[in-house]
Amino acid sequence: MVEIFTIENISDDLLIPLDGWAGGLRPFLGQRDESKKRSIAQEISKVGKGNIAAQIFTFRELAAATKNFKAESLVGEGGFGRVYKGHISPTNRVVAVKQLDRNGLQGNREFLVEVLMLSLLHNENLVNLIGYCADGDQRILVYEYMPFGSLEDHLLDFTNLFYSDLSPNKKPLDWSTRMKIAGGAAKGLEYLHDTANPPVIYRDFKASNILLDEKFNPKLSDFGLAKLGPTGDKSYVSTRVMGTYGYCAPEYALTGQLTTRSDVYSFGVVFLEIITGRRVIDNARRPSEQNLVTWAQPLFRDRRKFTLMADPSLEGNYPIKGLYQALAIAAMCLQEEAGTRPLISDVVTALEYLAMPQIEEGSAKGAPPNTYPLERKGSGHIEI
């Protein structure tokens, strides 16, 4: 996967009229050299106005928890650093320890955004931040440990060598589990868009950032790229393009204009990955199939080919009506025009309907092509 992360200047990028949970960010986001003179912990405490419950760890404590960050404790690697499994004394609590790459001021800004976001926002579909370490030039985040790794590990990467908690004989995700994960992830975005004040645009929605517990309940992680959404009479926020190639909404990639509908597009990409079992960009496939969205667009328009889009590893074990309704949701989220995409709250409602018992009746296994219509009625409204 090609990543195009570029951390922009926070003071220019995030300094907007703020209220609600983010009201204390204004003074922090306008500082540059002054903030460097204070400790990270002091900055976080000041900005959080005493509401930051995250524990402050020393580097020595986290080195002990991860066996000195040895390879045997490594459970993952990403664009910003490595993640280790650790045990915190004296309770022996199992945690995930993310050690960020030491890249100076950019690392500080990404680190601060993530600590502040996860300290001030709480939802069952967002990963829980336990604490952090800012000793010297170390930037380390401590999260709750998600034993089943990421959605990518189960859906797209059966060769993950990191997560020792995953069975080497793990089976492909079944249909109902895929819909459960999609629904929970959508609820995480719904909380960020509709409950947080001001709203938060996640900006990095992808399979590797959706973590799973032992019951396949999903939680969104990695909030370093999260952006405070538009407020007042503003309809979008202008910013540099950041994220992972293939997941960015077309209008955001072209103009830098970011809205919550940009996240909806990214959700559509991941949902299509969930349905098809294909990566958004896969250079190992024939040229016409390397870009998932480009490959899927003509198929959306031909109902006779809908079953060709289902992940072959499902072996036909999915409700045919449910497949077509899932494709309807994905197609709506992937509309070129941002205004025609649904709100994430509409997506959540549609996925809840999709998970209802009557949708699970029947199977595509051995079934002839179905003519269930892919309906699109109104601007951004899902009809299923």
C-alpha cells in the first residue's frame, strides 16, 4: 500500500473557530516555538483543561512492559511507527504500545493530535487511549489491546506474522461478521461526525485502522490525521491532502476541500473491500482490476454481474438480497459528487436494516442471478 502522509502545519491547518469539546485547542494550535519550550505533558494538560485522564508513562516503564521493545513483542507496523504488545505492572494489564518514528516537530504534532482527540472523545467504537510517554524525544501511545488485530489482517492479509493471538488456521470472515464489522465502524464515524462538537473528520479510514476484539467488535484507531470539521456557515475545511492512496475522496484529492462526506467515500472503499475481499489497490492483478473502485463502477450498473463482486472465499454463503443491498450502500458512498453521498447516519441505519434476521434468510450458493434492484433515490439517500 502506497501511503501519502504529509503532516501539515497545525497552526495553519487546524486553527478554526472552536467550541464544545475542542474549545481548549485554540491557544495550543496557534503556538510554534513557545510550545516547544514546555513539556508535552504540560501542553496536553493545559489544552485539555484538566479533562485528560490518560496516564503518563516513563520510557523505562514501557520498555519493561514490552521486553525492551523486542521483536517478539512486535504486533504491527504502520506509517507512523511500530506497535508492540505489552504488560503493564503491577496489574499486568495487556496493552498495545505504539512507538512513533522520531521525526521531530512533525512527530510532535501528530502525537499531540492523537492524544488530545482520544482523550476528549469516547465511544465504544473508538479505541481507548490508556496513556502516553513523552520522555526526551520518545513519543509513545498506550492503547487497549485488541487481540484480533485489524480488519486488514483477516480480510486482506492472511500472512500477518505479527499477531500471535491469531490462529495460523484462521478462516475467511463470514458474511454476518463482515456486516457486523462494517456496522460498528460506521457507528464510530457517526459519533465523530454527529456527536462530537465540533465534528471530527477522521481522514484515514482504512482496513488497517479498524481494530477487532475477540468478538470481532470493531474500533477505529490512529487519530493522528483527524481534522476538526467546518463550523458556522462553512461547508468545508481547506487542507493539504493526507491519507492513504486509494481511500481519499476525489474532490478532496483534487482540491483539498474536506468534509464529513470525504469520510463517507473512504467508508465506501473499505465496505467494498469487505464485500469483495479485494484490496483498493492491487498491482498483482490485471491492469483493469488493479484499482478496486474503477473495476467496480461498471459492475454497479449491471445487476447480472453483482454476484461476481462477492468475495470468492465466501463460497456463495451469503444472502443474495443482502449482497445487493450491501452493494447499494457501497455504490452510494462512492458517488463522485460529495453532495450525492449519504450521511454516515443514513449508512448506519441502512446497515442495521441489512443485519436484520430476514436479510439473512436464503443463500447465494447455487442460486441463479437475482434481479433485486440497486435503487438510488434522492440526493444522498439510500433506498434498500
